[in-house]
Amino acid sequence: MSQADFVVVANRLPVDRDDDGGWRRSPGGLVTALEPVMRKAEGAWVGWAGKPGLDLEPFDFEGTHLVPITLSAEEIQNYYEGFSNDTIWPLYHDVIAAPRYRRVWWDAYVDVNRRFAEASADAAAEGATVWVQDYQLQLVPAMLRSMRPDLTIGYFHHIPFPAYGLFSQLPWRRQVLEGLLGADVVGFQRVADAGNFARAVRRQFHYTTKASGITVPLEDGSTRNALAKAFPISIDAESYIELAQRPEIQARAKEIRESLGNPKTVMLGVDRLDYTKGIRHRLKAFGELLQDGKLSVEDATLVQVASPSRERVEAYIQLRDEIELTVGRINGDFDTMDHTAIRYLHQAFPREEMVALYLAADVMLVTALRDGMNLVAKEYVASRIDNRGVLLLSEFAGAADELGSAIRINPHDIGGMKDAIMRAIEMPGAEQGRRMRSLRRRVLEHDVSDWSKSFLEALATAKR
Ligand code: GDG
């Protein structure tokens, strides 16, 4: 079997299977982020193909060697829906929902992580660089290091790393830290995440940390160095600019506004339907503004795209019910024959339509209660080639560290959020332009290729 000098390991392969058995490049944060890197490197990608029990041989797709990992229906339940999405996800997002600690889930997580590590060890050439992605695979770095000490191993954590007081709830906290410390570089979205990780390592193992370096003792009495540092992820900004410049997408943006009855202000939310995104808080603020008579449906419509996500995990089923009840109530109370308060779409759209929505929206609402980065904020900014529009951005999203010219909000403060929405709606064009230009400068200067470049450079340096 051919072996690659560069291997990405992620829970999912970067492709989805059509009903007719063909493959399509999949949408979503991580794939969007890594696609340009992979295209250049001609590397291999190890991941699950997205369907239970699917047992496939490795194959090539658009210049990448894909190595599918088979997961049984039970493993998906325990490793993915259970430990990854019902233990780690809520714990790492500040226990917005209660994490569930189940030993059968942990056992499956260990087994599946080992399978990913073995497949990666097989796919990697002598001395190769392996880049492990995200919280589903926290044990892979150490497993891989023990199988293949010749490899250079990076790990990037796309979601927050919580404060020690929360992290320490995890019954398997030591195993998880040991797993991550197997990497030469452990990358995080925010400086605070890297700090939380280093603190957890100090508290659990009493290892020395200095600047971003962690000294990890080895069995033979020597030490190695692991770097824990922030590498804020970004987007392929050029591709959003290109879409935003297309006349048919601009025409579609106009059409969207017309179909909403041409309200003075179109507000937009785009999220996976997830309790971390603060969708309920956003609806509450908007509903109260209508109730208070500060806004009417002729003034403002909120378009909320809530793309379906993790639909078999209980907390998500419940959240969907709550959101849909709230949307129904607000629309029932305030809609007229010609205008709606909230145009709610529990659907996924093509990227072209997303950019048309970004162009149609005067105000973009990113109200996450906790979010690693939030790429939607950056996509909105990149798409605004007209330098208009206002971004409301939660301070609990990683993007807030970079996008200082957004209107910053605390989504728990409903009163503050209402004021911020009114300020955004009323913001003069000149101020919108000033802020948007500065936001765009940041996103265009630091796009996803800079992100991967800086991570991979740090990795190369760390190994040397
Ligand atoms: C995780 C972290 C971190 C959404 N609906 C549709 C659609 N999307 C696209 C967006 C964006 C992506 O999905 C979502 O990325 P986010 O960053 O906003 O959030 P997560 O999915 O939670 O991603 C996050 C990210 O990883 C990367 O590190 O920023 O903090 O939680 O690109 O546009 N795309 C299309 N149709 C949809 O309906 N085409």
C-alpha cells in the first residue's frame, strides 16, 4: 500500500456518499478549512465514511488518498453520539448542557481511537507528518506516538478547552491529557484554551510549563517538549469574495429581501442547531423587541438557518422542540399577511445560497454561549464586499479575540443584547463601513491557508 508524507486524521472523511454510491465533497467547518491544504499536499486522509457498518477499501478522491474507518452502529452510538457528543462536547462547552459520563461510552472511545491510530500508522510513510483533528480523537496522538515514534504528530482542537474546575469532572481526565500530550504541537483556537490545557497538565501531572512549552518526562528518564499554543482557524476568504461578486448571487440576495416583503432590516442567524449557539437567547431578545414595540415585522425580519445536527442525541431533540415552539409563538403573535417575524429554516443550503443570505442581511447575529471559533462570523465579513452590514458577535466565541470591530455582546445579558440589536439596526452607513473594513482586513489577511501554514511550520520547528 502507498504511504503518504502528510496524513490528516479526522472523525469524518471529507466526502459524503450519494444514494447512488458516488462521493461528493462534504460541507462543514473542518472540511472547508482543510480542503485547500490537502489539494496542495496530495496527502492521505483517515476518517469515517459517515454510514454505519460501511467497510471500504482505501480510494483516491480529487487528489487525496482516503482511508475509510469502519464503525458499527453500536460504536457510533457509544463513541460518537455518546462520548464525543454527549460527554466531551457539553463538558468542553462550559456544561451548557449536562455532560453524561458513561463507562461503556468511554470504552468504545478508547477502542475507536486505537483503530484510527492503527490506520494512521499504516497510512504514514517513514518520518511523515500526521495532523490529528479534534475532540473525537484526543487519544490518537499518544497511541500513534507509541506505535510510530518516527512520526511528527500535530493535534488541533476545534472546540474550547474548558477551565480546570470543569475539566476535572471528567472521570478519564488523566488519560485524555496523556493522549493529547502525545502530540508535538497541540493547537487551540484561543490563547485562553491553550492556557486551560497547560493548567490542567500542571494540576494533574505537575509537569513544568514555560511559555507555550510543556516538558513531558519519558520512561527512560529523559524528556520531550510539547507545544500548546493558539492557532485561530479561519476561512478560505477568497472563495467567499468570488461568490459574493457573482451577479446571480447578488440578484438572489435582492430576491430574498423581496420574498420577505422588503423589511427595512434583515437580520440573519446561521448555525447548526446546537445548544452552544445561543439560538434561544437570540429569539428571546428579538421576541421582546417586538413585544416592547421597539420593532415591528415591517421593520425587521430574522432569518434563522438552523441546519440539522446530531438528531439522535437527546439534548438536540429537546432543543429543537424548544426552538420550534418559540418560533411558532413569536410568529403567531406578530406575523401579518405580508410580513413574518422569523423565517425559520431547519435545512442545509448550498454555499451559493448562504452567500446570498449573507449579502441580504443587514445584521448578522452570532450569539454563541460558547464556541471554539465560529466560522460563520468570518464568512459574513468576507462576503460583505460592499463594506456594509453589522456583525453582532458573542464574546464567548473564539472569533471575538480577532474581530474587535464587531459589536460585542454577552448573550446571557438579554437586555444588553436587545440594546446591541437596536444599535446595529440604527448604525449609520459610515460607521458600518469603518467597522466592516477593519473586520474584512483581519479576515482577508489571516485566512485558512495562513492558519494551516502557521500550524505546520510550528510543527516542523517543534520536531527539529
Ligand atoms: C466547529 C466549532 C469552529 C452551516 N449551515 C450550513 C452551512 N454551514 C457551515 C457554515 C460554516 C460551518 O458550517 C459551521 O462552522 P462554525 O465554525 O460556525 O461551527 P461548528 O460547526 O460548530 O464548527 C467551531 C469550527 O469547528 C472550525 O474549527 O469554528 O467553533 O464548533 O462554515 O457556513 N454550510 C452550508 N449550508 C448550510 O446550511 N453550505
